[in-house]
Amino acid sequence: MILEASTIPNGTVLRADVCVVGGGPAGIALTLTLASRGLSVLLLESGRFAADKQTQALYNGEVTDERLHSPPDKYRYRRFGGSSAIWGGRCMPFDPIDFEVRRHVPFSGWPLAYDDLLPYYPAANALAEAGQFSYGAAQALGPDAAPLIRGFESDRVSTEGLERFSCPTHFGQRYAHRLQSAASVQLVLGANCTALQLHNDAQSIRALQVSTLQGTRFSVVPRATVLATGGLETARLLLASRDISPEGVGNQHDVVGRYYMCHIAGNVGSLTISRTLRQVRHGYERSPEGIYCRRRLQVTASEQQRLGLANAVARLHFARITDPSHQSGVLSGLFLARKLISYEYSKRLNDGDATAATYARHLLNIATDPLDTAAFLGHWLTQRTLAERKFPSVILHNRTNRFSLEVHSEQLPQVASRVMLNDQCDALGMPMLRVDWRYSQADIDSVRGTLDVMAEEFEASGVAKFDYQREELEHDLLRFGAYGGHHLGTARMGCDPRTSVVNADCQVHSVRNLFVAGSAVFPTSSQANPTLTLLALSLRLADTLASRLSGLATLHLSTQALSEPRHRTAAIP
Ligand SMILES: Cc1cc2nc3c(=O)[nH]c(=O)nc-3n(C[C@H](O)[C@H](O)[C@H](O)COP(=O)(O)OP(=O)(O)OC[C@H]3O[C@@H](n4cnc5c(N)ncnc54)[C@H](O)[C@@H]3O)c2cc1C
């Protein structure tokens, strides 16, 4: 059943086996799995099917330096489906090395191993509609798949790995019907959890306070609570719940909100490949099941360990869109149309003040490249706008075999990088967030080391040459600040409560019936985008909860009020 929160009478107490707070990918995956295991689940979601400004404004807050990090109401969506309403759909698992203790990565080492998560990845992949769980080119594309660059062979840099793309699946739209028809699920839309209330001994959750923007207030008394509110909001809820513990829930050691990581990313250098265009796999390939896949370069795990490098990947990319010297009408068209593109996807097109001469050169590119521009528009319309499985991003045929490298690197965790509460409140009276994201010189040095290995290996192979301006690297990587949309580590997983918030079961150390689903629990960030792994962790958490609560399931949501006809059920649009 799907309910509208503002129609639930003030003072109502709702009960369920599990209350999941947040209906993004993590919360939806968890709810569906728990329901299939016979548990009653109340899924509280702040947003509704459509975006609305008042609800989105609940994500307002401040950042210490807007050049380094976007405001907290950007790069996350407070609506049913969460940020999957806008995500790019790039999927890949973490690597085994990400889970290990690495001497060169401070605070590294997960309390679980890659093999503990592996059984959950295929189902996570299926939920994201990314096809089979196979992330090697030979396995995914077949043994005859052409190499990334013909003639490039290296023991130190692998080109075998690939990423797969979701539709991209909007989890709210995709799974609404399944949630509605699951007998033991109540999805309540427009329901904002504003506080977690602890029992006096501070060891378990007593109730959750819920408010709507229409002024309704009610509470939830579940047997277990899971926060699936995203990497920033989870920390906010824990910190803002101060009735029993003034420092916030699970925050005895001042860890909640700290170790905040994003990814370090940017376009760097110039790679010239001495091969014909057909001998380079630059764009997307389709697997036999029709999934878009893309190759990438990665320094091998043993070389990372030997050289003390963080985990990172690089993809072949075209020249900077903002620089008209690329002579591409399509790229210039994108640059000129950037004001029509959402903040999240146009941020990297706003590179300094473009002069009148720059605009003129972009216009000239369009005028002198009409065929390519028209062909691109036709392709985009049919393969992206109108297609169910969308072509993932702008990729152009490269006429020159000159590329840049698009780097996506793990960020090293550090205590000082953090999110905290500020002294302003949102419309529901909850303190807003202040984001103080920091990076370190070690982050930049690690990317430099990675690029140096790649440059050496290209040189040694004789098929390519890679140059970049070493002194410009920090500027290139931080030109647009932290990579947006990946909010990691604010309730990190570990064995020691002095340096972590949850244990290997995603349970808040000090609170036996409180759990976290999502990228907040990542103790380290990997090279990989986060969603596939947070889905796998959510499925694993569902198993944990099912075995802890099984046999005692409250098969029906026990709430008198819910059976009253006054409640309006929300229709799926
Ligand atoms: C532009 C962009 C592109 C991206 N591209 C990729 C990509 O290609 N690959 C990838 O892996 N990841 C990508 N991401 C990241 C991806 O979207 C997130 O990892 C994913 O959405 C996280 O899922 P989640 O369920 O943990 O959190 P969210 O998606 O943030 O969902 C949290 C949910 O909780 C709700 N909520 C929040 N607070 C409350 C409250 N107090 N009470 C009730 N409900 C609440 C919200 O409304 C929301 O529905 C991208 C993100 C952005 C912004």
C-alpha cells in the first residue's frame, strides 16, 4: 500500500518489524527484500513521485567552500527514488583490494571481505538493470572482443575491466508497483523522519518522529530501524537526534559525519595513440544482452600496493568541452546549451569566464561541422531521449586519435573532512548541514603516481604517448571541486567504535536496533561509483535483519489508524 503522510492523523503510532527511512535505491532494495522474507516494513519517504521545491529545500545547508563542494541541495534529490531520479547509471563493483588494510591508505580495511559481498552483487546488478554480473571484457563481451587499444599490453596496467550501465533505472518509478503490491509493505510518501528517540539507556531506538510539511506529526515504533537517507542525510539525522545523547545518536566518539569522502576526478593531459581509429575502443560497446559497457584503464592491485597508490581508473576522453580548439560542432553546441542542462550535468561545462572570442569560436565550430552535429542530434534523439535503455553519455567519434584521460580516483579518508550541523533550521525545525569537505596532497600525489605508471606503460608499448602538466594536476583535478553525487563515509563501518559508527552488519555500534544502508558506511571509497556496492550491502543487511527478526515477524503492520478509511492512499502516476 502507498499512503500519503499528511492524511495520517496527528499523534498516530505506527508499528512494523522494520522501519526503513528513505526511499532511494538503498531503501527500496532493502524494503523489497525484507518483504520477500515475510517481515512487515514501513518505508518512510520524504518526497513523492514528482519533485517539489519545498521538499527539496529540506536539503538546504551550507558548504565551507563552494569552489570545493557543491551546496548540499545539489547532487541529491529528495523525492521518491532519491538521486536515482538523476543518476548516470554507471555500475561497477568494488575491487578486492578496496576491502584490505593498505599501509598507504589511512584508516583502510573493511570489517568484511570482498567475498562476503560477492554473493549479493548479482542481485544488486539485476535491481539496477545492468544485466549479468560480469565486469571483465572477455567475459562480458565475448572472447573475441577487441582490446581497448590494439598493441597495448602491460603487466602493470589492466585494460580488461569495464563498467556497465543501468537504463539508468529510476528506482521510484521502476519499483513502485512492486512496493504497492507487497502485502507487508506500507510506503508512506511525504513522511519526513525528523528525529530518532532512544530509550533512556541509549542502547536501542524507542521511536521515530515523523513530520509533514502540511503540519502533521506522528511516530513510528519499529523493532528495527534502518536509515537509508543517503550519505549526507544519514549523518544529519544521527547528529540531530539529541534527546538522550547530546552529541547525537551513535556519536560517543565524535565519528559521525567525519571521514567524509567523495571521489577525486578530472580530465588530464593528452594521449596520442599511433593506431587507426578502428583499433581503439573509445566509446560504448553493447554486451550480448544489450547493456552498454565501457572499458577503462587501471593500475593492477599489486602495483598499487608496491607503489603505495590509491585505487583509480582512467577512461579515454575527448578534449575539454569548454576549449573550442577541439573543433567539434557537437561539443561546442553542448557548451552553448549548458544553461538548459541541469546543474549536476552542466557544472563541468562552466569553466571560468568565456570571452566573446570563445563564444565566436564555438559558433564557428557548429557552422563548420553541420553534418556531425546533425548526425549527433539524430542519434541522441533516438538512442537517448526516446530509448528505454539510454545511450549513457555524449561520446564522439574521434577523428584524430588524440584523447585526454578522465580520471576517477579513490579519496583517502581523513578525520578533518566532515559534515556537521549548523545553527539554522529547515521548515520542519531540523538543524541544517554544513559540509566541510577536504582533500589532501596525498590524494593528488596518488593520482600523479597512477598517471606516471600509465605514461610509462604507454611509452614502453610503443603504441601511445601520454603527456600531462604535472604542476597543473591539482588544478585539473579540483577545477570543479569534489566529484558530485558520491557522498561516502559519514557513518563508516569498522570494528573499533573510536573510528567507526557501524559494525560489519551495518548496525550502529551502541544501538542494537539501529542500522544504516547506503554509502555512508563505506570506510574507504574505491575507484568505483557507489550505487552497486550500496545495493549489495543493502541486500546483505536484509539477510541480517531477516535472520535476526525471523520467527517473530509482526506479519501485519499493527496500527489502528491505518485501517481507518480517512487515510488516502497515493496513486502511482
Ligand atoms: C547527477 C548524479 C549522477 C550520479 N551518477 C551515478 C552513477 O553513474 N553511478 C553510481 O553508482 N552512482 C551515481 N550517483 C549516485 C547515486 O545516485 C547514489 O549513490 C544513490 O542514489 C544513493 O542511493 P541511496 O538510496 O543511498 O540515497 P538517495 O538516492 O539519496 O535516497 C535517499 C532517500 O531518502 C529520502 N530522505 C532523505 N531524508 C529523509 C528523511 N529525513 N525522512 C524520510 N526520507 C528521507 C530522500 O527523499 C531519498 O528518496 C549519481 C548521483 C548524482 C546526483
